[in-house]
Amino acid sequence: MTDFLHSVRDGRLLHLTLNRPDKRNALDAALCRALLTALEEGAKDPAVGAILLTGNGKAFCAGMDLAEIEHGPDTDELRVLHEQLFTIGSRLAKPLIAGVYGAALGGGTGLVANCHIVVASYEASFGLTEIRLGLWPFLVYRAVASAVGERRTLELSLTGRIFRGREAREMGLAHEVAEDAAARAADIARAVAGFSPAALQNGMDFVQRVRGLDWQQAGVIAREARNRQFAGDDFQEGIRAFHQKRKPRWPSLGDADA
């Protein structure tokens, strides 16, 4: 992909690695643009079942590149880029799994909150530290609040405190903690990538469509989606494979790489 964002295909898994280790993988405009493009292209690729996100070096992502913000103009293009990146989790059509170790602060915490499954190391550090710089985490606030709740997000924003992997799991920012977070996240991502493409696509679409709806409206969409899935070839193959005690051969894979 680029020197600062590595992209590797492993079967149906797309592995993206932030690669600015000397800058603790801080998100400058170039990295934001490359990451957003890679995520959007991966989501459109029928050969990709899931996306894994990790960081190279001692940090996952130390947030926005303060040197760039301090010395560069805050252009409309940069604002739009940040808005798109820090809301990507609500739009992405493929599961995004993160393996987090080291620092994931400020925008790094926001990036984690946009991932659908998160595995953190015990020593990983998180925090909405913008208040320490006289800022407020405006762009990442919604994603973090969706992950851990409004009241907790406000507390984190007001205090700027840093917390570790265990607490991230307890509050819902991380789903698991592991000694080797990257390896564990990769295992989960490979498993997810191996599931029915049709079920994953329809499920992710369902989650996005019902967000913000009341129970009755969401129920109508759920019934329609369920009926389509029941009538689909992948579900029939899944049932056959279950009874025959074999690995399913998903019809919706088509000619995509297995």
C-alpha cells in the first residue's frame, strides 16, 4: 500500500498495519487518507471477508500527529478526512478487528472504538487525552460513547485519564485482553473471514439500517432480513455441512478467493 500503511492479504483476511513506528503511528493526513482508502476498498472487495488492524512498533496509535496540526493549516479537506475516518465503524460493510498493544490515545482510542471487535494487551493504554492540550475529543466522542456509554465517555473526556487493557474490557472498549493481542485478534479475524459472505454482508447491513430506529421499525427490517437469509443458498449449505460434520462451502463465495 504505502510505506506508512502496510496491506497484506491472507486468504479472505485483509491485514492493515499502521507503520509510523518512529511517530508511534500518529495519524497524519497521509496515513489517515491511506487508511480510509484501504478500509473502504477492502469493504468493497468480495474476496475480503474481514479486516484486521494492528500497529507496528511499541504503540498501536498515539492519536493525531500534533506536529502536523501545530504547523499545518486545518483545511476543510483535513476536517472531512478526520470526520470520515472517525465514523468509519458505523459505515463499514466488513467486520473490522483490532489487535491493540502499547498506546492507543486520543484519536487512537477513537480508532479503536470504530472497530467491531477489539483485543487489547494487558499493558495497552487508552484515554481521551485531548483535554490535557486544551482540546475536546469532538470527532471521536460519538464512537467512544457508542462503545462505552455517554456517561463514561464524558468522564474520560473531562479527566483525560489513561487506563489499561483490563479496564478497557470492563467498560466495553475492548472485548478481550490477551498477552499477544495481535495474534489473538488475527485468530478471531481469520475465523470471522471464513464465515458465510452473504450472512456477514446482510448482518452488517442490518446493523447499520436499524441503528437509531425504534423496536417496531427495527423488527420489520429484522423479519425481512431473516426471511431472505433463510431462503438463501448459504443457509442451506450451512445446514447440510452441520449435519454432514464438514466445513461449509459457501455458495456466495462465487469466484472470490477462498
